Amino acid sequence: MSTSAHREPGRFLLISAPAKINLYLGVHNEKDERGYHRVDSVMTTLDLADVIAIGPADELSVHTVPPSDFPMDQNSAYRAARAMGEAFGRDANFAILIDKRIPQQAGLGGPSTDAAATILGIATYWGVDARDPRLDEVARSIGADVPFFLYGPPAFCDGAGDRVRELFRPLTGTPVALVRADGPGVSTVEAYRCFDENPPALPPLEPLLDALRLHDETQIFAHVANNLAPASCELNPQMAEALAWIREQPEVRAANVAGSGSTVFAVCTTQMAAEAIALAAQERGWWGYAARMEKSGPFVAAG
């Protein structure tokens, strides 16, 4: 993450807020003192991104396009702005408009990346150093994946998935097909409830971390895993169908559920293969998108 010098009043920023996929998601049985499951996660960002416009205003407001179906003060960007104001003892009076391109309840980190982009934007306006530990504290207070999005390269996170432990060389340009079947999304709370009823074993983590340290792509994609996926698939049979379908497509190196769903992804050998899968999904009436892995988290695109 990087911030520039203090912005002049009246100027606005455009910030790109990328989606993510989990190359590894390992949910433990035990919970921490907050009641959250212990989670090991390896995430990487994609070039699918929300776009956030932020500028000074008389009061804090957050709006989305298309409009949200829940109150403004429940939006992750709103909560991030309020938390920034509390952390730095300032009035977070900004108008924030979010162009939503990342599907909701998709497991792609939309609310978390929006919050991280808001933290970055306000830090930029206020001239706050990117290494200020208060930014990470604000991010952790909003949600599990938000600290990851402040960094962006592939990262190993533990705790409740909210503590960044190790960063790795980016897998920039690696093609990824994203597919989301029709129907309702998967509630993360419900996915964890279902997980608790019959917790699957943890998949091996160290082989993936070793492969990332060596930048051995063959081994990286051989160890993609998600032990929350069975619970999510049980709750969403359409997603289970999409996962089985995408695994059968040509030139797929690895495929799994993104987070708790309801998107499934396939790491592909070529961008053409990812585009073919996305198109075939659309022809089935599903949402499909051909993405690439990115090297960074939210960044100021204009302003």
C-alpha cells in the first residue's frame, strides 16, 4: 500500500478495489476469545475490481451503484471511514461512491476490499504514512480479509484470517475463470454453522507455503485447497454443480470455491481458456468472468 502527499480540499480520488480468491482456506475447529474460528488463508488479488470515488464533504455518506438493499451505516466502507475518524481523532467527512463490479455474497471479498480502499483513500487525504500501525488496526476492526487488502500481493494470513504473516512474489497475469451459478448467495455465518456440524480435516498448508516461497507455480496450484467448501456446497447445490462443471473444463490447473462462496474459480493455463469458460458459463445462464491475478491491493487510479 502506498499513500501520496496530503490532498488539497475539494479534490476527489478514484481508487481501484480488487477482488480476491483463496488459494488456501483452512478453518480450524477451535475459536478465539472473540468467538471467531482460527483460520489459515492464502489469498491473491484479481483484476476484477470495484471502483471507489471519495472526496471531502460536509458529512460522511456512502452510496453504491447499483444501490444497496441495507442501511448506509452497515456498509463496510462507512464503518471503515468512521473507524479512521476514531483512530486519528478527526471528522471523517467524505462522500464515498462505490461502483460495484464484484458480485455480492460471492466469496470474492467485495466488502473487505471496499473497506481497505476507503482506509487508503482517507489516509491519502490526511497524509498518513502507509506504515502507520493504526491503519492495520482499523482494518482488523472491520473484518477478517481487510488487512490483506491493504497489501495485495499473495499473502498468508492467520488468526481469524485477519493477521498478515508472510507476503509472496506476485503471480501477476495468471488466468482465472470465475463462475457464479444463479440463485442466492452463501451466508458466511451459515457456512461456518454448517462447518461446525461436521468439520472436515485441515488440508496441508506447508507444501503450498514452500511452493510460494520458491515461486513454483506447478506446486502452488497442486495444493489449492478449501475445507469450508463442503459446507458451502451443502448449503448451495447450484454452487456444487458449478464447481463440478468447472473442474471438467479444458486447461484447468486447479479449481475450488472462493472463500465461503458462492463463486467458484478455475486457475487456467491460458487466458483464452479462462475466457472460454466464462463464456460457456454465461451461455448456461450463470455469471462468468475471465480475470487475471494482480500484484497489488487498492490503488489510487486518479485524483
